[in-house]
Amino acid sequence: MPKVKTAFITGASRGIGRAIAKKFAESGIKVTCTSRTVKDLEKIVSEIEENDGTALAAPIDVSEMTAFEEAVKKSAEKFGSVDVLVNNAGIVKDNLLLRMKEGDWDSVIDVNLKGCFNGIKAVTPHMMKNRFGRIINITSVSGMMGNPGQANYSAAKAGIIGLTKTVARELASRNITVNAIAPGYIDTDMTTDLSDKMREEMIKQIPLGRTGKTEEIAATALFLTSDEAAYITGQTIAVNGGLYM
Ligand code: NDP
């Protein structure tokens, strides 16, 4: 079983994706970092390089299939393979169903769910050729338990769980595992909009009594790339302080 050498990580400029890129790079994995914002990508790539890691910036919008495929091709050419895909890029456009605009439904599905489909389509030929691959999709506790105001987001995230199980079944014979991580409430830009009161209320629901750290999601992702995780596929691993069990 080859130890993984390369990873393609979407939404790697901030939050959870950034923590995953840093942790992977510290473990010697060459990482391709994507997001839509070139300036942010340059920053994470230079941070990784300053710490003796190897990183490549790939500015793409994950909802665009051709751009995704091109970026994966470039990454494979530069690093020799794409051993791991982390489909992490995500957005929220919250509103109660009655007020939710069609455009906000479409864009959240396009980025969060179609983005994962695009990523899997783009890496699969490379992984099949190598007869090895690890695909990690970042879903959410919202996709498992629902959350008022997040009809679009929770539908996309629940969709990711179904996608993970189906693709895990389709690719198992090629030695490609496909798993999802479902974070609970993690401190990132995505969650800073909550008021102090909402935050307090949320923490009350978490048995471990605190929010999660991006590094805790990154550690789970790193585990899924390890030789020790070779027999895990089609699973959704909840990292949520017990918020949903
Ligand atoms: P952030 O908002 O902090 O970061 C999101 C990242 O995705 C950024 O790098 C952003 O860069 C990138 N991104 C957004 N849209 C696109 C796009 N269309 N194409 C390419 N890149 C894009 O989010 P988090 O780190 O909090 O979330 C990461 C993942 O974890 C998401 O899938 C989210 O749903 C999930 N999650 C987060 C939780 C939390 O509590 N924070 C809880 C559960 C799940 P840019 O905008 O420059 O493109």
C-alpha cells in the first residue's frame, strides 16, 4: 500500500481547508491548494513553502467542471500523481425556505454538491491509472440532522453523503476509498456571522461544551489518508463534539 504523496484540496485558502493543507504539508504530502481568490492562495502556498513543504496554487471555481479537470491535470503533471482529493470548498446562503431565493438554492447546490461531483470526476481517471486513491468529502452536521435556515446547504450536504456511499461502491475495486467528514460547529469565517447569543445557544447543545478547531478536522482528514485507514470506505465520520450522535 503506497504512502500518499500528493493531495488536491479545494477551498484551501481559509478555515478548514487551510488547516488540512498545512497539516498534510507538514506530513510531507505535496498539496495543490484551490480557491477562487489568487491572493489568498499565494499566501497559503508561501506559508507552506516557508515551512519546507511543497504546494501549488490552483485558482478555480469548483462548480466549473472544465476548470477543475484542467487544474487536476496540471497538478498530476507537476507532482506525478493525485493520491488524495479533499472536496472541502463550500458556501452558505442561509434563509428560511419561504424566503429563500432560487438563485441561492442553485449556487449552494452548485458549489457544495456539484463541486464534489466535479472533483471526483476530475481525479478518478488519475487514481484509476495508479490503482490507488483516497477521496474525502467534507459534509456537515446540517446534512445529517437538518438546520432551520439551511434548506439549500443541508440538502447539498446530505447529497454529499449519498454521493460518497455510491462512489465508494463504484471505486472500491480500483483501490480507491471514498469517505466523508461531517464537522459540527467549527470556528472559521463561515461561522463568524452568528451573534454571541446564537453562539451561546449553539454551545449549550454540544455535549463537549465547546466549538471545534479546524485542526481537529484536519487530523481526521490526515488519518483517512493513512495506511491505517485503508479498510474504511463509504463512511461519514462525524467530528462534532457530540452535537449529533
Ligand atoms: P470558509 O468560508 O472559512 O472557507 C471556504 C473555502 O472555500 C475558502 O477557501 C473559499 O475561498 C473556498 N470556496 C468557496 N467557494 C468556492 C468555489 N466556488 N470554488 C472554489 N473555492 C471556493 O469555510 P469553512 O472552512 O468553515 O468550511 C469548509 C468546509 O467545511 C465547507 O464545505 C463547509 O460547508 C464545511 N463545514 C464547515 C463547518 C463550520 O462550522 N465551519 C461545519 C460543517 C461543515 P474563496 O471564497 O476565495 O473561493
